[in-house]
Amino acid sequence: MSTMACETHLQRRLTPFDALLLTLSCLSPVFSVYGPGADVLRQSGTGAAALFALGIAVAAVWAMVYAELGSAYPYAGGDYVAVGSILGPAAGFACLVLWAAIVLPTNAYLAKLIGTYSAQVLPGISRAPIVYGSVLLSVAAALLAVRASALLTGVFLTIEFAAVLALVIAGFTHPAPGALAAVLHPRLPVGARWVPVGAGALALGAVNAAFATVGGNQAIAFGEELIDPHRNMGRVILAACLLGALAIALPVLAVVIGAGAHAPVFRSRAPFSAFIRIICGRAADIALSAVVALAVFNALIAQMMFAARLCYSFARDRVFPARVNAALAKVHARSGAPRIATLTVGALSAACCLLSERVLLVFISGLVVYGLGLVSVAVLLGRARGLTGGEGRWRSPLFPLAPLLGLGLALAFGAADWADASIGRPSLLALGALLAAALLWYRFALGKRPGGWAPRLAAEHGEPAGQARPNVVDGCSGGGPEG
């Protein structure tokens, strides 16, 4: 294959605004509102408003930790490159395995959700063609030139934010009598009466609300395509996280204000749909369900691009056999997309769609506990060693407050997951076992390669590479010898 067809590195074509569009699309505010937001409303009643306000503060901590790390290590491998560079290659490989375990199930879960919400708009439609068609179309969109993909997701994101605005306006312009008292004194309908929400339910709801509002770290995977990444990455992560948190929290607050003591909203399996149906009618409810399906599809496009960059980075770091590395690390010269990596993650995501939603959630749920814990420790030690927060890099204020709070949040998420015997606890155990296996594999296999193994820092324009770049095979980025 000629060098005209492919190159050896990702291309710097994304402006900060482009990266912001892709990251917000990964975060998908409408999905967070209709998914986890609905769960918190059912569990915590009118207390959901205060819990999502708290979620904004949690999202700010999350943003500061990831902004400092991403500004110092804006590479396609995301977390694992930074963790491996600061905490050592064994920790980096464990983080890599963690992401490898959750990224494909995440894509499959999003595709299944598109089928669910499409069925609400078109009752009787078969889910399977919608699910697999969504995967196929998202792969096609992810194969476009990276800026074209960013602009496409931006169009969908505009529609999504219009739906968020509709929920906010509907709630705040139709306040229910006694709404402020309901917010200040959380209540939940039980049978024919309203009862105070218990401390345990509020604590679990707080963790779920925080989980729904955090995000923005997906931007790091686009770091090798972002112009001037060390200067811009921290700002992109902060903007995406805070804008996303507001777009998620405000609709929840608005619906609580608008619903007040209207019990059917809080009892409904789809409380936001029930609220819109009451305020605006059935047609508006169907329209918003269609927007939710579109928003989740938009998230799937962005997540497919995110997964492809991770897959590319895995290959560049010689994780797979040499021939596989050589293929997956190729970047198409004209589009700037890692096409073989994109097609691969698309095919594997489609295969994951054969799994049930519960199994997919078991893979996904424990990510925050282990991921945020590793990243927080990396920022603590990175600043102490001068590896993060240096000149020209974003620095979290009041250090070490943000990473310490991040560790506290990881522990809180862990406690909440452990209390959930259905999804959370199996997720912690499964991902924990994978991390242990990764450390053993590094100890007895990767670490014994000639020269060892470590994440590779991609060469940047005008800067020397942190480590050697991959070999070039047939004019394309290869994986190098496996030793």
C-alpha cells in the first residue's frame, strides 16, 4: 500500500470547538437525563433536584482532575498513556485493559438504547434492524474526515440541546404549587400518600446523579488530532464537562419544579415523558422520544470514533501481534481516520449487541471507580514529580484538593456499586479480576519483552517524541516487532 493511501500518525485537524462538539456528543445530555436522571427521580422523588445540583459540583472535580492529566498527556490512548507514564507501565497496561473491557460494550449498549427509544416512536417496529443499522451508520459516519464527523455530530447536538431547552422551559414556566417546599424537603409518593425520602435513598441517588453528570474526559482520545493540544485540551475538557453537567442538571430541576406533587410523574417508568405528556401533549412526548433516539445515535457516532482512537493507540503501543498492530495503526491520509481500527471496533461492537443489557452494564458500571481512582493518583504523583501542571499545561487550582476529592468520589462510587448486588457488585468484581489478570500478564509476558513495554508518546509537531515511534510497514504505521 502506498504512502498516499495511509500515514503513520493521526492528523492535527480539530479546532477546540470541533473537539468540544465530539466530547459533548459522547456525553449526550439528553441520554443522561432520560436514562440515569429518570432512575434518580423514581428513587429520590423531589430530592432529585438537589442531588443533581450536587452533581454539578462533582462534575467540576472530575473536570479538574482530567483537565490537568489530559493537558499533560493529550494522546489517543487517553487515560492509560498518562497513567502508564506517571505510575509505571504495569499500571498503564492495567488501565488499558480496563478501557478495552468497557469500550465495546458501551457501544453495544448505546445501539440497544436506540432500538428501545425508536420502538416508542414507532410501536411494533423490530428492534434488531434498528440496533445493527445504528452500528453500521455510526461506523460510516466515523469513517468520514474527522472534522466532517465533528460537524455532523454538531448538527445532532444542536437538536439535542433544543430538546434540553424544551424540558427546561416547560418545567420553569409551569411551576407547581409548593414546588420550592418539595425541593427543600424531599418527598416520594408511596401508595396514596407522600413520604419523606430516607437518607439511604438520598445517598444512593447522589451517587447516581453524580454518575449521570460527570464526563468530558473522552476529549483526551482526540488529543493527537487537536491543534495545540497542551494549551487547548484542559479548556476543552472543562467546557465539555461543565456545559454537559448544566445541560443534564437543569432539566431535572425544571421537571421537579413543574411536577411538584403530581405523583404519576414520579411513579412513571419514563418520568420525563410523562411530564411532557401532561404539559404539552402526546405529540410532544413522541417528538422528544425521537430526539432521545437521535441523541443516543449521535453519542454512538462519537463513541465509535473514541473507540477507534483507543484501538489505534493499542496497536501503536504493540499490544497485539505484529501483523495486527501494523493493520490497526494505519491512518488514512485523506480522511485522517484510522479506518481499519474503526471497522474493527464496529464489527466487535455489533457482536457485543448479542449480549443482554444487564451483561453490558456489568462491563460498564465499574469504570468510574477504577478509572477515576487511577487518574486521581496519577495527578497527585504527577504534580509532585513535575509531570503534570507544568508550563503551558493546565493546572487544577487549590492542589491537591481536586485529586483528593476524586479519590473520595471513587470510593463513594465503589460503595454504591457494592451495595447493588444486581449490577454494581458484579461489575466491581469482574473488572477487578481483569485488572489483576492484566498485572499478571504484564509481569510474566509484556514485562519480559526485550526492552519491556510502555505506552508510547506520539511525536508532536515541533516536539521530539517521548519514546520511539512505531515502525513503518508498507508506508503505514506498524506495530514493530513483538520480541
